[in-house]
Amino acid sequence: MSTDNSVENITFENDREKKIYEQCLKICRSTEIEVKNSPEFQRELYEKCRKLLKSANIPLTQPRVNLLIILMMYKKPLTVEDIIRISNGEIATSSIYRNINELKDKNIIDEFQTPENTKVICITNPEDHHHHIFCKSCGSINDIELEESFEKALEIEIKKIESLYNVSVDSHSLELSSVCNQCQISKSN
């Protein structure tokens, strides 16, 4: 059963989907980051989430959409604790973990561990292979891209490892541990 409820140029399949969108607006408006947070931007984020979930045959639920909205808004890896804080309690911790597993299984998000074994997630982008740099002091995480020549040299080494150990490597990651400039400045003051 499909109804045509149109709010701000979005056509919803039903009233439940409209409520999910309205909740997403609440999450968007409550963030402390400085992003282009216009109604058009909010609609665009919601539409991206909706398309992403529908293309993977995953039903739209409030926790899933909220989780994806947060990851898309911040455009960087986030810890589960970050997501809980950002959502202002709008996503239950158990829902976060359940949705991380489900979205990871469908290759919509990536999950990795910090050097301190904290779970971190980000949106998957198959065209964007990247690695991470962690600040040991403040815990910030940034995506980094390596030179293509370095990645190719790494792939050659991986092939050697596969041959030597008779294994098939399906992915790799490089995690760098550091102290960011802000923390270095704070320490010197």
C-alpha cells in the first residue's frame, strides 16, 4: 500500500517513512558541526540514505537512517560513542551495534578498530581506498590516501605474502598512530 505524502519535495511511500524523515531532520539540526545544513542539504542526505538502503534491499528504519545520516554528515570515521553522543539518545546502543553489523554485511559501511581497540565505522566507498591516521592523545581519526605508487608496491608485497604463506588476502589496511598538531601545541603550552 503506497500513499503519496509529499513534504518539501519528497514523496514518501507511507506515513512511517515520513516520520523517519522528520526524525532525520531533528538529528541534522542538532549537530554541532559546521556543515551546509539547509533544507535542501537535509533532503539530499535523506534521499541518499533511502536510495542506499533500497538498493541493498534493506528496509528503512529510523535507527538505520539516523546512523547513515550521521555518518554522511560528518564525512569521517566515527566511534560508536560519537554516534551515541551525536544522536542525542535518538538511537539505542543495541540498535547501533545491530545496524552496524547489518550494514557491514551489505558493504554499506566499513568497520575497523583503533589502536586502543575502539570500534570505528564509516561509509563504504568502493572507489575510494584509503587508510587511517589516529591521534594517540585526543583520539581523532582521519582518512588518508597513499600515493598510487605506494599502493601498487604494497599490492606486490601482498602477492609475495600470499605465495609464501599460501593464503588469499582479500583486503588490507594501514593504520598510522600519531599525535596531531593540536595536541602537540597543547602539550607545549
